[in-house]
Amino acid sequence: MGAGLSTEAAADATMPPMAQVTLQTVATLPRLVAICSATQTLAPSDALWADLLAFEIDLPGDDESPRALSMTENGELELALAPLASELVSHNLETRNLGNLILLLLTHVRILGDIPVAATPGIRAGLYQRTLNAVLLLRVFVKHLFETLPPRIALRHFSAHTASVAASLQTSQRAGMSASADEIDLKEQLVLSLVQLLVDTPSTPDYLSTEAINLMTVLLSLQLYLPTIEANDFLMHVMTGACRQRAHQLLGRLLTRFADHAAPSKPSQLKAPGAASYSLIPWRSQPNATLTPEERAVHVEALNREDVASDPGAEASLLLLLLLCNHGVRKPGGNPFQAALSTFRDSAQDFSVSESGRPPLGVVQLSYTKLYSVLCQRLHNQQTTLLLYLLLHANTSFTTFLLSRTDLQNVLIPMLQTLYNAASQPSQQIYMLLIIVLILSQDHSFNKGIHEQSLPSVPWYTEKTIHQISLGSLIVIVLARTIQYNLAKLKDLYMNTNCLAALANMSPHFHALHQYAAERIVGLFLLLSKRFETLKKAASSSSESEVSGFVF
């Protein structure tokens, strides 16, 4: 299957048979070795391209169906392909074979969009496997490129010879590509192709979507080494032009995939929170970037042993969503993904009263109930906490939905438990949780409702046995405790400001406070009073010293 592959060829049952390899032996494939070591351009018609993607990686586990790689498996694949990646990159500015591999992926994505629905499952499965292999190889090679070269030089590697493009892509695909005399830039077309794979091909299996999301995350990671967003060609292509018009659809796809969060079916897919981002981001940007490849593999394996279960597809979708939504763009219209996040609506909402009987054009629909459920389950994860903050800050429709829930304890208790264990949590997550509590406390119905929900016990609160306490009283206890902890240990003004502001918002609606909550409030008042008197005396003494010094 070459770079000039047609839809008819994809449907041909005589495609090269799949070679069975492992993560450790994939680098021994003769055609892959030949392409990476080539010192001259290999034309799209070369037989090596036809067989390059005809392999299947045998992954551990009882289930023989394809799946996305776990963090450990990603590390093993990168380690195995590192020598070939180095060789490919060293010759690429002359050979442009990386560009030809990109052309190969673009062609496969086009065929996936054109292949008839009635195509036999075997042909479709084979095409999915070859597309997956192209995505995996590109991700490893691009990550190596970003790790080893200055960013401006790395960006020069994403082009192909004009003749190769002409032989590979349709006229419609070549339109809009920036070209020099003998080369054509493929960066925008690569990003568009990944968006197409995620948005326009609904039958794309989850493992392929996950790896496509991972590849896009790697492409955007170049921002780590650039001074401005405008210098990142990949990010600007996503934020402007044709990709900008697909922002609502792409964000809807990522949000929906996150809301469909499922527990992994295999132990090998367990990984630590944020581990996906840790394994995808180029190593020279990380604290232990000086590790050898073998040490990196050991480090990744240690992270992978942590006992927090995750769905790789949902985790990857969330990470890419956060990357897209948290960039400021100095262009007219700003960040289209931030705009899309603020306008998506509940799929259960009744639009029959509108003139068209359907949601406004360009508005993404998603099950708020499903999204709320996943948020409640995953709030121990920093990325999920950030998503909840973005939703409450940007989307009034979702905020209204959340505040109308009668089971607010499902979202508040995980947050309060994390605040209770603040000493062992990252400071940025504590800040984010306090801001969320502050946002919620601005609503009067919330402040009233939390005192009407009773909890039989709070088993994670180990300082004191608590029974039959209202949710509002528990919030008061945890916020007061957080302030006292911060005054004693962290001395962070910003943290205390948020806690006190939330308590001030809630105070007019205090009702039937638990005895322990009242004790905490009184204790906090005494502590702040003593601190105030101490600071007042210190300020007075300081003033007297200044005056005495001036006189004498």
C-alpha cells in the first residue's frame, strides 16, 4: 500500500499480509530499516512504501482485539525505534522521507473517508491497522525530532518534494499547501488530516482515535520550546484557517470521549494521573531529561505501577482538550476552542420551542448527566479539576445544570477530601479546587441547599469522628482547617483570600451548623484575632524604631 494508494487498492483483498512483531522487534522490519537508513528520496511508487505499514504489533493481554498502547508500551516502542528515528532525522532534510510518511498517512485517512460502508470487515480492519501504524511511527519520529533539534529547525522537516506530493495526493488535498520551488509544506495538511480522522470518520475505532489524539498532542508540544504561540506552526494551524472552522466539532468529539470514560479492561493499561502527558511530552522539557533511554524506561514503568485506573482514550482526549482551550491567541476572534467550550449544550435540552426545533448551528450537544458523573468520579485527577473549573468559568448552561443537582455531595465530597489532604497534594490543584468552591459559593441557592443535605458520616476525616453533619457544615470545617493549615505551614495569601471569600459568601445562609463547625469558626476567629494583634504590635514597634532612628 503506497503513498499513492487509491480507494480501489484499499478494497483489494490482495494487500500485503500483516507481519507479526512485538514492541521490541518492530525496529527489525527490513522495509522500515531501509526507509530510515536511506540517504536518497524514496519515491511514493517505491515498493518499500507499499509494505511499510503491513505489520501488527502483538501486545500483551488476553484480548486479541486492537487497543491503544499503555504508557509503558509507549516507552518500549520509543526505546526500540530510537536508533531508526535518529537515522531518519539525520538524513531527512535531503531525503524528505518523513514527509513521504506523512503523505502515506494523509492518503490512508482519505481512503478511510471514501471507503464504502459495505466494505468487508477484513478490508476495513486492515486499513485501520495500516493507518494506526502510520500514526504510531509518525508520533515516535516527531517526538524524537522535537527532543533533539531546535524548534525552528525541527519545523523545516515537515515538508515533501513537490513531485512526491503530486504523485500522492488529490488536487483538492494539495490546495492551500504552502510551497517553495521544489518542496511543499505538509504541517497544515497533517493537522487537518488528524482532525478529519477524529471528526469526519465516525466509524474510526477507539484505539486509532486515541493514537491520533496522542500524535496531535505531540505536535502541539513544540510550544514548550517556542517564545510565542505565533511561532508554533502546528498550534496556529489548529487555531486558524480550515481547522478553526472545525473547532466546535473537534471539541465536541473530545468532550464526548471523555464523558464516555470507562475503566480499563487490562492491568497493563493502568497508569498514574497525568501519565499520558508525561510519556508524550518530549523528554528534554522534563525534570529528568538527562536520563538514559534505559533509565527512562525504568522510570516510566515505575509510574505505570501506580494503582490509579484510567481509560487511555478518555485521558488522551482530556489532555488535548485542555491544551487547545488554554492557549491565548492574539488573532481576531481569539481561541475558537474557548468559544466552543462556552456554547456547548445539554443533549437532553428541549429545543422544540425554537424556530428550527433544533440547537443553533455550530452548537455542540453532550449529555450533561454523563459528563457530571465522570467529573465526580475523576476529581482526584488534576486535569479533571482544571476541566471542571473551565466549565464553571466559561459555560453558564453547565453551571446552571450543576447547581440544580440534588446530589451535589457527589462533586463536593471528593473536592473536600482533597482539600483535607492538602499537605500531600500539588499546590496548583488546591488552588483550583478553592476557586471552584468560591465560584459555587456565589450562588444563593447553592449556599442554602448545602445545609439541607445531610451526611451520615465522614470516614476520611480522621481528626474527629463526625456523624450526621450537613454538607454546608462540612465545607465550613474543611475551609477553616485549610486556612489554619495555610497560616501555620504555607503562609500563602492567595489561598487564605479564596477560603475567606468563600466563607463570607456562605455566611448569610449558615443554618443549623454542626457543633464542630461552630467550634472551627470560633477557633478561626481567635487565631485571626491573635495574628492581627501580633502584626499590629509589630507594625507599631517598627514605626517607633523608625521615628527614634530619625530623631537620633
